[in-house]
Amino acid sequence: MYHFVPPKRIRKFQKYNYVKFEDVPAADFDAIRTKMEKLQSDEPLVTVGLIAYNEQNYILATLASLAETRCPFPIEIIVVNNNSTDDTQKFIDRCGVKGVRETRQGYPFARQAGLHAARGKYFISGDTDTIYTSRWVELMVRPMQRNPFIVCTYSLHAFYRDDNKYPVGLQFYQYAKLIGIYSKDVSRPQLNCGGASMAFPVETAMKFGGYNTQLVRGSDGYMALQLSDYGKIKMVADQQAVIYTNMRRTDNDGSLIQAFWIRFKYNIRYIFSNFTKQKER
């Protein structure tokens, strides 16, 4: 059974949320930068590509968590700055992370820029409002290393709250989400693939040009769908592959009851189609 309440090793990074650039202790920046420099390889097997648009409130927690990555193979971490007008770039530079600029606005353009900049054999996409475990990178890549027929992996995500309060209703909501996730994983796993935690071989993705930058939304799922022409999509179900995302977008749906109702109606509407393969593109 999954545990959706963030453990202490995840919650410790939340102290960086909403902290202004000038208020971050120099020692903290130096520690993160030192860890990042040890991680970064000139010959990476894996590229972790993050995208950022005005994420000054969350990006430091993301980078601090990734700086503690434990991985048996060489990696690189890059952040695509998609026209941020706040202090996002300052955080990127101060943490010693490779930065890429993308002036065309939008998720697919930013993801594509990261993919083009990647030097690794495998590409893992991530977001800069998300906290990652130390084994996330390894667990996302291992299935593809062990089985070349697997061309895409994704993992589950849990929510974290700024106030660190996790009512029973929130846990019920997240467990209810699993019903939809597991039903889609049967025949339409691409619908579960989101840019916050998704991995694939760069060479395979470039066979069809990478991300479809013409899509306003759904570019990550469409990428997974195209990858499925070359092999299998696999859920990485390990608890240590779970990522932790801020609840701000779910809060946009209103109360937990409203958010649950929105997702419930969606899952009921498509529950039967989830067990058949997608034909239209």
C-alpha cells in the first residue's frame, strides 16, 4: 500500500519554499552547489530535464532534493528557463545547474529544448515545483536498462501541503485517484504519463522529432503515445519513485470534495474506454 503523506526526508526541503533569493543562507547554497557539481557528468547516461516558468517560490526545494540523488550511473541535470521574469534564473545559477533558455512560451517548447540539450542516452522530464527522492533517477531508468522493449516509464505522485497538514480526506482523495490510474494502465498508460516524472530513451523519441510543440496541452501524454509504437510503457510502482508535488493546482479546483467530484466524474465517464487501446491521435 502506498503512503501518500510525505516522509521527513521529503518535508525537510519545504523550508525553502517561498524563501527569497537574498534570504537563503550562503552556506545552504554552497552545500547544494557542491553536491550538484559532484553529480554532474560530462558523459552522462541520463539527463534530467526540468522546466521552469516563474518558479522562484519552489525551485530551490526541487534542486535541493535532486542534489541528494544517489545513482550508480553518471547523470546531468538541466533546467530550461521558459521566459521567467522573477528570480528563477538566479536560483539556477547559484545552485550550479546547467541552464537553457527557451523564448517560445509553453510546456512543449520548454520540454523540447531540454530534450535537444540532453547528452544522456535516457531523458527524464521533471518539474520545478516538485520534490524528488534520492533514488528517483535510478528507479525511473532501471526498467529500460533491464528490458529494451520498455521505451517509457512513469511514476506516481503525491501531494504535499505548505502547512504540512494532511487530513483523512486528502488521503482518501489520493487513494481514489489510484483507481483511475490503475485502470488506465491496463490499455492506455500514456494517459498517466505526466511531465513531472516520465523517462524514455532519447534516440527513440527523436525518431519522431520529440515533443509535439503544436499541442496546447497533453504533449507529455502524446509523447508517451508515440513512444508506445516502439515498445511498452511501464509504471514504476516503487514507493521511492513517488514524487511529491505542491497542491496549488489541485486547490484551483476548490475544496477536496469538489476536486474529488471532478475526478470521479471523469473516471466514470471514461472507465470502460480505459480498457481499450487508443486508436485516434
